[in-house]
Amino acid sequence: MSSTPKQLHLGAFMRPVSIHTGAWRYPGAWRDANFNFERLKTLAQALERACFDAFFMADHLAVLNMPIESLQRSHTVSSFEPFTLLSALAQHTTRLGLVATASTTFDEPFHIARRFASLDHLSGGRAGWNIVTTSNPDAALNFGRSESMEHDERYARAREFYSVVTGLWDSWADDAFVRDAESGRFFDPARLHVLNHRGKYLSVRGPLHIARPVQGWPVIVQAGASEAGRQLAAETAEVVFSAPGTLENGRRFYTDIKSRMRVVGRNPDHLKILPGAFVVVGDTLEQARGIRSRLDSLVHEDSAIASLSIALGHDVSGFELDQPLPEIPPTNASQSSRERAIELGQRENLTVRQLAQRLGGYSGLAFVGTPESIADEMQLWLETGASDGFNVMFPWLPGGLLDFVNKVVPELQRRGIFRRAYQGNTLREHLGLPRPGNQFFAG
Ligand SMILES: Cc1cc2nc3c(=O)[nH]c(=O)nc-3n(C[C@H](O)[C@H](O)[C@H](O)COP(=O)(O)O)c2cc1C
């Protein structure tokens, strides 16, 4: 008897249009795509035709913390505000999931609950919340603070923040709005819950003045990889972006998160792990490698050095560039990106300059090859317990995205590991996730 093979889930990681710093200089690139809605609409519709699970909109609350000499090289310096963009895209797509990034360190749970509930209603149940704790220390300067909260404290606040937001989404039972014109009663007060939350970091009365989201709760997404980040993911997330450099690390991360879920009493199938994968498609392996090295050569050295400084949370501009990286102590910035950078430098025996050039482009997991070799790698990750799919990063736009949807997706479909048509309407349905019950009302 033939059984259906495990299915891949695919997100498109848009930051704001490509993660690679050299992308905007690539021949044929849409240099104005950050603020050209028609372009973004075209890309979203191409992803929807290819049956992608979701469009993931990354977001930052300050320009990258690098000197202006480096910043001037980067097209990622500016982008649309995610909710505004995704609300507009919701009107030009019908199935594609729409995931917005929002910060638990600098935003308020009432605002976040409200915006995501609105996006979920507007899009017919396609919203997802990428919970970030914001590691860029400069964000504090845009919110009247002189310094950012300490790393683990950011995560403690995030945990409480999540409870408040989900509590606010459950303010109304699904049947609370009776709208009985005869009796003149719009809603049933017995089907309304007032949260009255008072905790260590937050104080929120409620209720939220928006009906319960179509999906019950928008899908919860998370990307932290430190000890505190993994624990938050195991307790709360339904999708995790991870950034493992190798298949071995991918398997270890996958096993770790799923076993933490069992410890906290969650079903491991209710969380999908989608590593970020930078995918470069060529008709031959040589052509794909050529595209990547062309792209990497378009990253200016100033920008490369600044990217390494950010990854390490430490200014490396004064270092001896042609020597290996010296010992770097941990800082308050992202812990996992520091460890990844140090590990890459040691594994490949790179000088500071070489390591910077890699990080300035994209240094994480990359599949560079033909549609067949890329599908082989994706299938290997899927079938050997290293991932449930990928959050695909395109090398440049529109070409890198179109090559993926026109060449790799059909190959995945031919192998029976990716859908040919959407089966459901909501993001939860695409991901095979249950609709959460209301914690305050049965049924
Ligand atoms: C694929 C991926 C996408 C991310 N997108 C964002 C983002 O849009 N905004 C943001 O502030 N942080 C983003 N992050 C950073 C994470 O939220 C987190 O801060 C980082 O992975 C470090 O985690 P740690 O502090 O637990 O080590 C992303 C991380 C990954 C791996």
C-alpha cells in the first residue's frame, strides 16, 4: 500500500526583498522593489501560484547598527512596515499565508494583539506572528531608552507578552456576537472575558475590542536559537525558523526542540521547523556557483566588515584583517549568531576578511545547484528528521525567486513532497496545525 510521503512546507523570507547585501547590484535586479508595491504584489502572486505556505516579512526597528560608510552599501536599510504591506497584499492574494514580524521588547501586547487580529480577519485567516525580541541595540534609541534590555530578560518578557496576547485574542467566544436586532443585544456579556493581567513586566486589563481571529490565534512563529530562545519556541511556537549551518546541526536542533516540547506537554507535530535556506538555482552546478560568486563579489568590503561586527556584537574594524579571528567574549547581542560566526571561521579556517565577506553576503545554510540537486538536499533534510520544510531566501529579485518557483517547485511536486494545489484556506490549514480552542470558553 502506498502512503503519502512527508510533505515540505515552504515560506518565502523577504527582508525586505532579499537577504543578500549584494542583491540590488545584480544585473536585472529590481532595485526599487522595497517601496514599489506593484513589484511586491507580482512576487507574492508568483509565490501563491507556486502554492507557498507563506510570505514571511522580516522587520527591524532601527537601521542596521553599522557606520554610515557601510550602511550606504545596503538595500536592506529600508522597507515597508509589515502590517501595512501585508494588509495590502491580503487584498491581492487569496491563499498565501502572511507572516509579520513584531517585537516583544519594544511594542505593547495590546497593539500587537489588535493588529494581528485585524490582519487575520482581513485576510480570511492567513496571519502569522513572528515573535522577535530584537537584538539590535540601536532600536532602544528610537523608543526613548538609552539601552536595550538584557538578553534573557528580553525572553522572560516575551514569554509573558505571549500569554497576554493570546489571552486578549480569547477575549470573545466565537459565538459572542449575537447581533439580535429584535432584542437590541449586539453581544452576549457571558461570552466576553476580561483578561485583567498584572504580571512582572506587563499590566493589561482588556478585553480586546476585536472578535476572535479567524484562526483562533494567528500562527505563532519564532526564530531565537539561544537556550532562552529555544525554550520559548518549545513552549509557544508553531513554526520555528532556524539557522543551522549543516545537516548534522539541523538534526540536533530539530531533536532538541521537539523533545523540549514533549517535556512541556505539547504534541511535537504541532510545531514545524523551517530552517532558513539561501537557494541559488542554475541549469548546471557551475552556473549556480557562478551566480553565487558574482553576488558575493558585489558585497562591498565596508559592508562585509560591519556585518561581521554585528554578528559578533563586537567592532572588528580595527582587527588585523588577514589573520584568524581573535577570542571574542559574549555580549548582550544575539548569542547564536556570534557562535555561528566563530564556528564558521574555525571550521573553514578563515581570516577576518574572508569571514566578513561570507557574512556580508549570506553565511548560513545554502543550497547552490540544479533544480534536481536542490530537491535532493531538501528531501534529505525532510526525510532524515532535520526539518519540516524551509524558509527560502532568494539570492536576488525577481530572477532568483522566479527560478525557484518555475524550476525547483515543479521538481518537488514531481517527487510528491510538495502540494500541487492548496487543500485549505488558512495558514493553519496549509501547515497542518490545529485551531486552538478558546482558553476561557469551551466549544
Ligand atoms: C531566519 C531568521 C529570521 C529572522 N528574522 C528576524 C527579524 O525579522 N527581525 C528581528 O528582529 N530578528 C530576526 N531574527 C533574529 C531572531 O529573532 C533572534 O534574535 C536571533 O535568531 C538570535 O536568537 P537568540 O537571541 O535566541 O540567540 C531572525 C533570525 C532568523 C534565524
